Amino acid sequence: GCAMATLTGRAANFMSRHLPKLGAKGTQRQVAQFKASNGAKGNKMFGKPVFLLETVGRKSGEPRPVMLMLVRRGDDLIVVGSNGGNPVTPNWYRNLMAAEKTEVQVGPDRWWTTAREVEGEEFDQCWKLATAAYPDFDTYQELTDRRIPVAVLERVES
């Protein structure tokens, strides 16, 4: 399965670098579908489960919803700022780290979370969980010089 993972990883990397506008349009459509169906539709990407992260633009204050790969660690969600192996950290990740709390939706369930970037041993543990769920993250790491950041979203009472 290694060659396949690299293929989809490379395709996503190519898309994110050369066709970012196209990607944004697809995201908007998927977010709309996911919300309208209460998480029943648009909840997969490349056949893998995804969830909705409701980030807010750190400069604009506008809602910036994104669909991300669903990686669980107990009650927490793990997010990877891969940007498809792009050299820059994705905007949603910066917005997430700038916000005090961010709302997520997994299937029909919505809750508030706080984000914390992980380091050291916890980073390694989270990276293993993320790549087990979505092997393309390893491909993205090979395609970029920056260390891809990883954060844990911990549930808070709203």
C-alpha cells in the first residue's frame, strides 16, 4: 500500500501548490454539504473520515471553516498542519493557534475545544496516530523542509 499512499499524497501536494483556489471551492462545497446534512454527508475525503473545524480568521474575524482528517486520541482530536506538504504552515492552523477556543463538529456532534501544540514525546505519539489513520502525512513530511506542526484539540465546556 506504500506506492498508493505516496500517489494520493503527491496528488494532494500538487493540488495544494498549484490549484489552491480549486481546493478552496471544494472545501466550501464540502463544508456546506456536511453542515446541511448534520454531518451525514461530506464526512469523507480520499475515503477517510473527516471533521469540521470552525476556525475564525485571526485578522479578518470571518468564519473560516475547514474539513480535516479525523484522528482521535481518546476524547481529543489530533490535527496536523500539513498543508499537503507545502512549505508554509496552513492558515487554518495559524487561526486555530491564535484563537482561545474553536468549535468542532464530528458527525452530528458539536463541541468547543482549546488547541495546544505538542512537542517531544507527545508529538511523536500524536504523529504515529495521525499517520496510522492517514499515511499521506508521512509523504507530506518528506516533501517539505519545515517540521509539520501537530496540535491536540481538547474538549472544553462551552
